[in-house]
Amino acid sequence: MKYKYIVGANWKCYSKSEREVKDFLRFLLRNTKNLRKTKLIIFPSFVYLSLFKERRGNFSFGAQNMFFETQGPFTGEISPLMIKDMKAEFVILGHSERRRLFHESDEMINKKVISAFKENLIPLICIGENLRERKERKTFQVIEKQLKKSLRRVSKGTLLKKEFILAYEPVWAIGKGKFCSPKEIETVSLFIRKILFKIYGKKVSEKAKILYGGSVNSSNIRDILTKGRVEGVLVGSASWDKRELLKMLKIIEKI
Ligand code: PGA
């Protein structure tokens, strides 16, 4: 891969109208032509994926979630085939907002991960401890459990053959303006690699792309990437601000 860092822009439920999204897309098409070091992946709401399908630029895009079945009587769900039909390549799975607000279990996330691999979508799997778990010093325990459960029944062959991304997103740092120190990010990212090494061996652990997410913005992104030893970031609220997103991309291009 040519790029050095991944920036996932998780627009969550921020985009309020088609006009706003079209306007943002025009902005992206104009301002991302010269990205050399950054792989930008935009995650808009499902209903705007078709706008991205029509206007391809120097960035990729994906869905914020998906169901694990390809079709059937599942009212309100979006299948991997529908996401692929929109030409999206990526899908966020196991985001803490899905776990917390929509009661997604590790088992369900695991089914989604398996389905994404099967349907050739690249999963971006989120893991991270909440504030209580952090206070009880259970961070590593939680990370290990979530990682192992989300990759249950995924073979070493699959992980060697296919692309996948992991994101360490401490729940207490998401949307709170509190961000994890680069030192802590580095420690957890090394821990994730260690677990992968134990289960899948050296090649998978070296290949894994690990991102950090949680209140990333233009004032902390440089330190997170250079001192936190991660391959990129997953940005929420700050990525729905055009100028702020551009500022972050410019900082990365200069690292
Ligand atoms: P935030 O969200 O940047 O708004 O903290 C990050 C995320 O949830 O991926």
C-alpha cells in the first residue's frame, strides 16, 4: 500500500440533508486531489452512499454498519450486498454506539465480521473499554475479549488474504473532548498486536492496521500518529467540519 496513514471520517448521524452531503462531496473532490500519504475513507449515512457511488474521487467510502444476512425478512436492516452495490469498500463494525445504544453483542459483531469477509467488504472493527472498565483497570481484559470474540472462527488464511482494520476506541474518549494520551494509545496498540501474534502468528500481527479513535482533531492528530504508533485515526465529530477535516489532512501530509 502506498499511503502512510488512514483517516476514517465517521459522519455518524450528523449529515442532515442531501444538499449538505453534496456540498461536502464537492469540497472533497476539490481538496483531496493531492493527498499522497493519506488514505481517506468517508463513512456517510446509508442513505447518502449512492451520492458517493456517483462521484468518485481520491478517497474511499464505506458504511457505518450492516446486517450479517445478505437478504430476507429483516425490516430496517441493510445487507452487505446492498452496500457493495453502492460500490462501498469498507464497513465499520462494533462501534461502541452500536454496542451501547443498539445492544449489539460480541456474537452479533462476530457474525457481521464473518459476513463482511465473505462478501469482500473490508471490516473496520472497533474495540475499546468504557470508563468503568478503565477505572477498574480492566482495559487489557476488555480489549482481549472483544478482539477474540469479534474474530472468532475467522481463520489465519482469511486474515492473510484479506484486508482488515482495527480501531482502538476507548468509549470514555468518544465525543467527550477527552483524548487518550499517545503513550496509552501506543501501549494498547502494541497489546492488540501481541494478541494477534499469539492467535495468528507474526505475519497477521504485522499486517494489521490499527487506528485510534476518540476526540481526534487538528490539535492532537500529529501526536497521536507520531507518538501513538498507530496507522491512522477514526474521526467522528471533527470530520463533519470541512475546514477541520482539511486541516487534519494537511497536517498528515506534512508528517
Ligand atoms: P469522536 O468520535 O471523534 O466524535 O470522538 C469517534 C468515533 O466514534 O469514531
